[in-house]
Amino acid sequence: MPLLEMRNIVKEFPGVRALDGVSFTLDAGEFHSLVGENGAGKSTLMKVLSGVYPAGTFAGEILVDDAARHFRGIRDSEKAGIAIIFQELSLVKELTVGENIFLGREPSRFGVINWSDLYNRATKLLQDLNLPIDPRVKAGSLGIGQQQLVEIAKALSQDAKILVLDEPTAALTESEVETLFGILENLRERGVGMIYISHKLDEVFRMSDRITVLRDGKTVATHIAAATNKNDIIAAMVGREVGDIFPVTTHTHGATALSVTGLTTYSADIADKKLVDNVSFAVKKGEVLGIAGLMGAGRSELLMSIFAAWQGKYTRDIEVDGRPVKINSPSDAIDNGIGFVTEDRKRFGLILEQTIVDNMTLAGLKRLSGRIFTNRTKENHAVAGPMKSLRIKANSPMTVAGTLSGGNQQKIVLGKWLLTNPSVLFLDEPTRGIDVGAKQEIYAEINRLAKAGMAIVLVSSELPEVLGLSDRIIVLHEGRVTGEFNREEATPEKVMAAATGNH
Amino acid sequence: MEEAKTSRINATALRAYIMLAVLGLIWIYFHWATPGNTFLTARNLSNLMTQMSVTGIIAVGMLMVIVSGNIDLSVGSVVGFAGGIAAFLMTTWGFGLPVAIIAAILVGVAVGVFQGALTAYLNIPAFIVTLGGLLAWRGAVKWLLGGNTIPVADETFKAIGNANIPATVGWVLAGIAVLAVIYSAYRRASSVQKYGLGETNYKSELLKAIIPAGAVIAFIAVMNAWQGVPVPVLIMLAVALLGAFLTNSTVFGRYLYAIGGNPDAARLSGINDKRNIVKVYALLGALTGVASLIFTARVGSAAPDAGVLKELDAIAACVIGGASLMGGRGTIFGACLGALIMASLDNGMSLLNVRDFMQDIIKGSILVAAVGLDMVGRRQG
């Protein structure tokens, strides 16, 4: 008898069928991984399971311990013993670890909190998990990895029988990953069923009993982990040969477009903590330079510091086209021909409630419109070109950016920077969270720009992307360069070894 | 093409139409309810417009501050302070009118730059900086005036708040305004052609100019039917036009919407958010200075409590007009309409002899209801 059974789940959004008859089972004490590309439906399935999408908004059945369940909200699913650790941390940073663990369930009498009971229980819980964390410190003072472990402790304090982990290791160091896996092994023995969502196949294979692959909202296959291998899983995930995505292109390189020497970046929050430590590199005209590294390696901080957009301290010497330049603000950087397609388009890239044209002309407004007075017609004329060449699918330039798909939004950010006429273009996670079609169009655009002589610095967490597009790859690990490879010598294994500090 | 345009342009336009309709209903109601049907007379409309001028001028500056994602609670006290300094200069120190006018505006600008800099460069929340300002500048007025009311005798000064412009001048201004409306319609039409964005349709652009042109003529006709356009109303209209132009047609205006809409994205796009925030506060300060002159001139004296609660009237006008206190959204037209609605309520309820406490309760409820309905509409839209 399975602990959890999801039968024929169908979830539709306007115009999209996000889940199309997905079935999934989980046994007690089982470690069941859920893999698939971005947008395959993993998160949607977990939101159905947790009641984020309440019963009635989807078709299909959910059974826990063989009883049909109709969750109207997260509270209901928690009562049924389901706990989800989301990718984004949900701890309240200003509260202590203990307060976080018992948030909403504080041991109290007549509304007065019994603090000693709360902290004693929290201490016991953390000890059981072998976590050397003081429950009286503020959650925000812990590292991301430790916060993640606190979240797990919190889930267990609610007697979770089913634990869902969504990319839990994305922000963890090697040793934190080991601690986490130790805890998960322990939970497996206690009979907790775990659903593990991850892109990291090494971890998936190391821990899983079974692996289910989702693609385009459908269950492609469920394999016993011991009876399959990575290549089969990858093939099932993508449904096509990997090589197809990246047209092999050779770029001819010109003179050095940008060179950065002695770049050191300090944390904005923790004094004297170096996020990037004395990094130097150069990129030539027509070259695509990939910067690889795991989360927290300092890649975005590196780009932000060059662009003078980093909030903390930083030092570096910059030469553009062989002349030393001073860049003290983003507008200096733009004036020196540097463009920056930032990560997280919703936070850093777009003004969601404004139109496509307003967004696309923002960085180059004075040139594309007027120095003091704006000229709408001129702006509409300016964005017509990139809208067409980037194939932004919208009815008109007056469409509000927030109403578009992720792929189109990303193209608007790219278009905004192309309209500043850059000679050096930084791309930070340019394809995160967008569909495969839009990805390929952006890849094609990157190759086209490089061919036209633009120097491109590409930061991406997707290894195939870095390997497929870059002429040269620099690998960062904890703020230092731990590897540099040409296109010919770069392999996923070598890059990953450097990124994890094993070089 | 048409479908996409509904998304923002028409949402804003729809809002404006609804507000105009609400204003129309309020006017019709008051006209019907007042004894002798006095509300919609040239005399009363002239009064009404004069009464809203101080709030309207401040609301224009406030709207821009709100669009940039900030707030200014100190303007009411600055009205008192700047007006107090102007009166003080003219009476106690015997300076002439030009000095007093320049001084009032400069005081407003200086306060704006100071508070804007504290907000932008020291990252003190605007709410706190200007709440401090609300207290401190009110204290400064009381200190300056020693708790007394200073009457101003200068008739030219009083004219700023009380005079009317001659009917002929009114018609000349109307003529200029109508020509400007037609010229801008022509410019819009021809610039479409210049960039090859399709056929130029002069006829439809000119048809669109009929409503604003008609409104200008009707307005002057009504004002001239009483004593001519009041000077404070003329100043308010000039300020509103300037504000509409700044927000719609300048790089500065676009930057304000960007900074309020997403400060991070604006900064990374090379916009100096701090400098623009100081500028917008300076602008609001200047307009507050202008408003303080009208206020003092209308009353004929500077008093320690001059301008009390004006900041809330201005903020309410912006919010009723559709501005978001989160920043990034709002129009000058909406803010002015908001000010007109509030002034109409004041005026109409006074004509109906509604007790002042009831007036406050009704105005407060309408403010909250307006934003509430807006939120419901937004969620469904």
C-alpha cells in the first residue's frame, strides 16, 4: 500500500495544460526523485499536492494512506502529514530559529507563550538531527545552508510523513549537502517518504529508490534507480538529443574589448567577507566567455562590480578597448559600451507594469527618445527592429511587459540592452525559467551577436548552456578562479570538478 | 493591435472616464439638492475652482513624488512656513513683493532638496523624514510668527489669491490653448509618417482635439460669466499643464515612473535614482512655495496654523486619482480630478449646511471607498 498516491492529475491554466494526467506514487521510507526540465510541471504537481492549488481547481485524485484527500489549503495538507521545503526559503529572518520552528504553533497557554518549553523542544529537535544550531539565534544570521536545515527541522517538528524537497542543495556547500543527506538517510529509516526535486542527477542517483521523469506536464517514465542510468534519464527529460540545441559555431576573435584586473568584491552585509577574490580576465571582440560556478561562487557579484551596481565595496581596474576607464555608476558602464542583461528579470530587469516600449528604451532613453523631451514615435520606431529580430510575441509595443511569458520578458530585457549599442554584453542567467523554444532563439541571438563582433560574458547555472555557447570558460569557486578551459578542452566533468573546488 | 492597447492605455482612460462620471454625478446631485439650485452656477464654480487651487497645485507635485515611490507629509507645514516668511519679509522687514515671492519659492525648494537628500542619500524612509518635517516646519512657523497672525496689506500681493483676469485676456488665452491643442494633434499625426509607422490620419487626430478644445472654451465661458478666470485658478492650470508635460513628455518624468515601478531595474538601467528623487522633492517644494503664496494672499495674512492638513488633502487627491502609494503609477490628470472631487464635496456639503464633523466623516469614507473600489476593480481586471 503506497503512502501517497496521486492519480491522473490534470491542472489547466488559461491556454496551457500544465499537468496532463500525471500519476505518482510514494511508499513509506521511499526516496522518490522527480526530475524534468524547467516548466515540465514538477512545481505545479507539488503545489497540487500541498493544497496551494486547492481541491476543485484540478482534476484527479490524491490519496494519503489510501484515503482520498481534498486539501483546501496548505494547512490541510500539513495536517495530513505533508511538508514542503520550497526553493525560496520561507523563514522569517528577524525571528529566532526556535520561533521559526514553532511559528503559528507556539506552545502557549491563554495566548501567553511558554518560552522555555519552546526553546527546549527546539533544542531537542535540532539535537536529534545532529544540527549544531542554537535555537536562540536569529534565523537571518545563519548561512543559507543552515537555514535550509532549520526548515527541515521545522517540517519534522510537525510530524511530517511526506517530505517534499524542491532543489534543496542549490545553495549548499559540499559539507552541508553531506549533512543534509545524512539527515535524509535517517528519515528514510524512520519511514518518512521523500519527494526530491533536483536538476543534479548525481544526487538523484545517489539517494533515490525510484526516479520519475516529467516532460511537458506528462509522466514520461518511472524507473527503479538501480535499473537505469543518467543518459537514459537525460534522454527522457529532454526527449531529444542534447546536441541539437547548440548549433556548433566558431567565432573569429578580434582585439581585447574588455579587460578586468584584480577584481575583489566584499559582501554588502558582512564586513570583510570577500565574495570575489582578486579575479582578472579579459574578453575579446567576437568571443563568448562563459563564467561557470555553483550558486554563491560570486559570478553575479563579479558582473555587478564591473557594472558599478554592487551595493557593497569592490575594487578593480577596467580597460575598455585597451584604454583604462573609470566606471563609478551603471551609466558610466553604459557610456563605455557595456550592457548588462541582469539575472532575475522580474526583480532587476523589468518594470512589469510598464509597456514593452517603455522597458526597452529605458537604458538608452536619451539616445532613443530625446535628451530632455521624450518622443514616443521615435521610441516606437526604435523598438520595432529588436522586437522583430528577437521575435517578441506581442500584439504591439504598448503591451504591458508583466502580461507576457517569461521567454518574451527575457527578450525584452535583452532588447533593452541591445538598444544601448553595447560592444561588451554581460548575460546573467539569460535563459532561466523560460521555455525551450525561447531558449533556442536566445542562443541563436548570442551566436549572431558574437559573429557581429560583440564581446559576450555569459554566466549560467546550466552547464550545457555554458559548454554549448562559450569559446572559453572561466570557473569560479568561492570567489576564486579555479579553472579555465577552451571550447575544445571543456567537458562537463572538468568544469564541475573546478566548480566544486576539486581541481 | 487594438486588443493590446486595452491593457494599459485604456485601463487608465477608463479610470478617467469613470472619475469624470462620478464628478458629474456629484455635481448634479449637489445642484439638485442645494436650495435654489446654486451649485452649478458660474459664481459657485468659480469659487469652487479657487478653493481647490492650493490643494491642486500641491497635488501636482505630490503626484510626482508618489509616482517615484516616495511621500511628503511636510507640505502643509511648509505652506505655513514659506507663506510666513513671505509675509514676514513684506511686513516686518519691508521688502517688496518680488523678493517675497522668490523667497517663498526658494524656501520650498530648499526644504525639498534637504528632505529629498535625506531620503535619497541617507536612506531614511521618506515617511519618517517628512513626518519629522511636518513637526519641525510647523514649529518653525510658530517660532517665526511668535504665535501671532501677521496681516499683509499689499494689495498686489492679495491679488495673487483674489483677483480675476479680464474677460478679453481670458478669451485670448483660450484662443492660444485651442491653437496649441490643434497644433499638437497635427504634430502627432505627422510624426507617425516621419518614422514610417503607418498612414497619417489627420482627420481622426483633429477629431480627437475637439473635446479638449471644447472644454477650454466652455471653461473660459463659464468663468467669464462671473468675474473672469481667478488668478489662483490660472496659476493652478499652468502648474497642471507643466506637470502633465513633465510626466508625459520628458525623460525626467519617465525616470520617475521607472524608479517608482522598480528601483533596482531603474538603477541598473543607468538611471541616477538618488539625484532624480532630490529633483522631484525640489519640484514639489517649489510648487508648495507657490501654493503658500496663494494661500497667504487669499487669507490676507500669515497664521501659525496656515496649511494644516494640506498634505493629506494633496495625498488624498492623488490617491483618489488612481496613484499607487507603492510608486510607479498615477497621472496628473487623475490627481487634479481627485482634487476637484474633494473640493466639490467640500463646497457642496457647505452649501447644504452639512455640519463640519459630518463633512470629515463623509470625506474620509469616500477616500477609503474610492481606493477600495479601485483595488476590487484591479483584482478582477
